[in-house]
Amino acid sequence: MSDSRPLGPQLSDWRPPPAPDGTPLTGRYARLDRLDADRHAVDLHRAMSDDNALWDYMPYGPFSSASQYHRWAREAAAWDDPLFYAITDLDTGRVGGVASYLRIKPEAGSIEVGHITLAPALQRTRAATEAIYLMMDWAFDAGYRRFEWKCDALNMASRRAAQRLGLSYEGTFRQATVVKGRNRDTAWFAAIDADWPALKEAFGFWLDPANFDAAGQQQERLGTLTRLVRVTSDPAQHEG
């Protein structure tokens, strides 16, 4: 009598994708360039310095001076994992945020987006949305199978953003780490390569200029377009 146990599908054509190398990513509304302290730090600090709440869930910040932020940016720019990008809003020509690839695992086909910090002027803009879309598009086009998003479980803005972008909720790791002397439970979200064709179509529709009126207001919400692609929803979005 044979002992048959279930095994995952054989990935006969699987080839590990390349690691990101910081090549600029350019769209209609946003451009991402590898973070360079001398090019970007002054403008980033100026854009972010009026909102200390940006750093509530980050393991660093707030920064009391431009020179302090420059030192952090110089260190961060030298890393390959996380690999940081500076985000430019092409409508204004201003650098207004950063995001990174991290926990880059080509051998598993897995990559994460994180350290997303957007100045108030960049928040809720087409450029901000397109910046993450460009990072997702590069990852799946390169051959990654899984694109992750993790955040402090108390960071409701980040949880809502992950869902809006079409990432499925996968659970919360309790007491996952300690940040700034405080407990952090970590909420996990992800999209996989099977999700990407439908998500890419949703992004394409939402980013089309025809989806915006003369004042730049969206006609169709991105969350509405991605809802049917998500495998699971975040239960925290339905509390209260």
C-alpha cells in the first residue's frame, strides 16, 4: 500500500528573478529614483518636517534637523536590502516621499514593499498610487511570484492602503517585534503573480487620465476596481 501525501505543484519552469538594482521607474505621474542623500535629502526633509506623525510606526524618526535626516538618508542609500527609492511627483516636479524593496528573496520569488513615507503634499495623489504600482509592476515583470506588504497592526491607514491597492489580508502576527520600545503586532498583506493580470488592468483603468475630472478627482475608486481580485479582506476594516 503506497503512502500518498499531498505536495505542492511542481514548478518545472521556475527561475529565480533578479534582485532589483535601483534602475529608475517612470510612469505618467511618478518617477522613482534610487535614494541619493545629496540629491534628495534636503527636499525630502523639507516636505516631511511639518508632520511628525509620519514616523509613528517607523523604527526611525522623527528627524530634528535636515542634517540629521541627511545622515539617515546617506546610510539608507547605501543599502541593497532595503533598497530605497525617492518618489517624485511629475505634476509638481517635487520629491515628496520614499519607498523601498526589502526582504528580497529571489530564491523564493518573494519581495516586499515597505518603509513607505509620503509627505502630506504627496499623500492621496495619483503619483503616490502610481509609485507603488510601478514597484509592483517591476517585481511581477521580473518574475517574482509574491509581493508583500506588512505594517503595524494599529496602522489603519496602511492597512486600508494595502487593501485599496489590491493586496489580500493574510493574518496578523502577534508580538512580532518591538519598535521604539513598544510592542508591534504585524498585519500581513500580499498579492501573487496569479492576481497580477487583473490588478494591472485595474490600475491601468484607474490611472488613465479619463478617470479624472478637470480638478483631478477620480471618477472610479481604485478600491472598487481591486475588490474582486482580493482573495481575503482585512476584518479590521469592518470593525466599529
